[in-house]
Amino acid sequence: MSKPYWIFWTLASLCLVFMAWGIFGLWQQNLDPRRKALAQRLYNGAGLDLADPLEPRLKLRSRRVLSRWTWLEQWLKSWPLAHALDDFLQQTGLALTVAQTLLLAVTVLVLSLSLGVGLGWPFVLSWAAGALALLVFAAFLQHRRSQRMVQMGQALPDALDLIARSMQAGHAFTSALQVAAKDCAPPLSQELRAVFEEINFGVSTTQALQGLSHRVASEDVRYFVVAVVIQSETGGNLVEVLKSTAQLIRERQKIAGVVRVLSAEGRISAVILSLLPFALAALMSLLNPSFISKLWTDPMGLQLVYASLVLMGIGILWMWKMIQIRV
């Protein structure tokens, strides 16, 4: 009986860590005041209304297919979270539709549950394994999205300098975008090429850049878009604006690197403190199962476990919030 409980504690610890990570990601994506301020300024500059969720979607851009089956496509269109998931998948750069992603998630869950049943695990342990598998799948998608945004952020300053030099050489802003799309590294080159094609198709520059910020969840890209939108409203030297924006992004990246190095000790401490209780519980389950089994065999022990998990979840969120320093 000690082995299943040892596996349970291991899976519970991983579930708690991934849950804390997911909650923080949702807060950063949807409730961060800085992101809201940038989105408000960008949409106002484009003449859009934030109260209408369909307004930012450009009329001339081809809509992504949510599913290859018509009946499922219609159902997913009526599901509000489907569009948010589609935007998230687009930001990962993976060629996956919403229906394919949901099918993969269900497959992962069924395989995990089948594995738990085949090994004779308890009902709760099997569902914990399934939840952990879903969290790992979501973490993989989030990792791909983060890596893609990092690649774009690293290539953006050089792309802005290239656009500025092209404009100094006599190119218009649209043709300078085409030059940058040819010379800079992917995935930024793909997004700049999409902006260039939209402008040639008839979309205004402001709307095309707003579409870029909608497809790319990068603050550096949004700074670039906001700078160009403001310049189009107020006038001025766009070349100097682009050079200043590129310099600003480089300085932010340098400061972010320094902050990451200085906060490495705090992040390692947070990881150790988050995993240490579960690691100790697993070790005690191996060394003295009868001693620690009181936690799940005695009603008072179960109450202590539930209270400890809640308090530990709050503590993990608190620690990760403290070490997340915004630049």
C-alpha cells in the first residue's frame, strides 16, 4: 500500500506546482494592469471598441478554421473559450486547430486513466495522474508560446533598425516592412510578412499592426505597434521613433537579463521550498510507511492534509509572485 501513496504524493506535488504556474499565467494574461493599459491605448489608436470582442478581428483577414467538421465548427464558434484557445494556439506557432487540441487533451486524459486502472491505482490516484497529464500538455503549449515570444523579442530590435535604415534609404514604411521580413529570422519574419500582405490587400497600416499585436503576445512587439500608431496620429520622424523603440527594447532586455540572474537564487529557493514537503512525504513513505500513513487513514490526518495543501498553494503563489520582477 505504500507504493501507490508514494506515487500519489509525487503526482500531487507536481499538480500543485503546475496549478500555481497556470493560475499565475492566467492572471498575467488577463488581469495584468500593464497589459490592459497597452491594449486600451492600442485599440483606441486603431479606432476600435474594447466592449465589442469581435471588433478587433479584421474583416479582410481569413478566419482560422476551428475544426474540419462543419457541425463541430458551428458548435465551437458558439463556445466563447474556443476563440481564446484559437488565439493561444496561433501564438504557439503550432499547426493545430482547436478541435485537434481538444482531441489530443482527451486522448492524453484517457490514456492516463487507462494506465492508472491497468496498474491497479486507486480512483483518486488515477484521476490525479490524468490531471497531471493534462497539465503537462498545457505546460508544453505554454512553453512553445513563451519560446516563440522570446525569439521574436530577441529579433525585434534588429528588425526595427533595419526598417529605420530602409526608410532612410528612401523606402516607404510598407516596403521597409517587406525588406525586414526578408532579412530577419523567423518567426518574426513570418509575422512581418503577414502585416505587409495585409497592407497590400487593403487593410490600413494601423489595423494591420493591431492584428500583429493580437497574434503575438509580446510586450516588445506591442511597444513597437503603439509607437507607430502614436506617430501616425501625432506625426513626427518615424525613423527616430523606430530607432528609439529599438534602443528601448534592447535596454529592457539587458535589464531583464540582469534581473533574472539576480533573482536566480530566489527562484531556486522557491522551487526547493515548493517541492521539499512532498519529497519528504515520499521519502517517509518509503522509510516508515506506517508512521506517515496516519495522514490518510485517520480523519484528523486527512483534514490536516487538506489544510496543508491549501496553505502550501497560497505560499507557492506568494513566492512566485515575489520573484516575478517586471521590467
